[in-house]
Amino acid sequence: MDIYKITAVGLIGAVFSVTLKKDCPQLAIGITVITCILILNYILPKLGAVISLLERIDSLLEGENGYVKLILKIVAVAYISSFGSRLCRDFGEDSIGDKIELGGKIIILIVSLPVITGLLDMLGELMP
């Protein structure tokens, strides 16, 4: 299973990083970044199947103003901001991590505004 490979790479990278953190913190940070890149390089190509399925669903819902694409954007922003925030926290930069999360939440709000206005328009039509 893929999760075993991902976990093994993560654990090996974490052990190396923790071991080297006292003697050479710069190298420990490098190992952390390389480990994250290796895991992402393994995961990202697998998203192709998910994206193609969601595009198929989107094509079936042609008249629905592209809500599937909006949902994909929201999920992408959530994952990217979470990843960046946690990485900054791993480096001891909690404040920067908090700002990345805040930025992600604001972007999600901005991207979701068409959905919110669409729902409000539908509610307005239902109200007498």
C-alpha cells in the first residue's frame, strides 16, 4: 500500500532530522524539506485520477456555474496553506505559520463568495 511507503519516507526523514538537529540544524531543515518534497512528488501524480473524475462530474453539471471547480480550488488552498503552516511551525516559526493559515482562510472565503451569493439568491427567490 502507498501509505506504507509515504510513512516510511516520513519516519526516516524525521529520524535523520531529529538526530542532526543538535549538531547541524541547517542540515536538519534541509532533510525536512527534502522529505516533504519526496512525499509530495509521490502523492501529486496520484491526484490525476481524482481530478479527472471531478472534471467528469463538472461536465455533467454544466449549468451549475462551475461549483466543482470552486470546491477544488477551496480544497487546494486548504491543503497548501495547512502544509505551509505546519512546515513553518516545524522550523519554529509559529507566527509565520499562523499568518499562512489566516491567508488561506481569507482566500477560501474570497473563492467561496460566488457559492454564498448563489445560495442567498436561491433563498431570496424562495422567500415571499
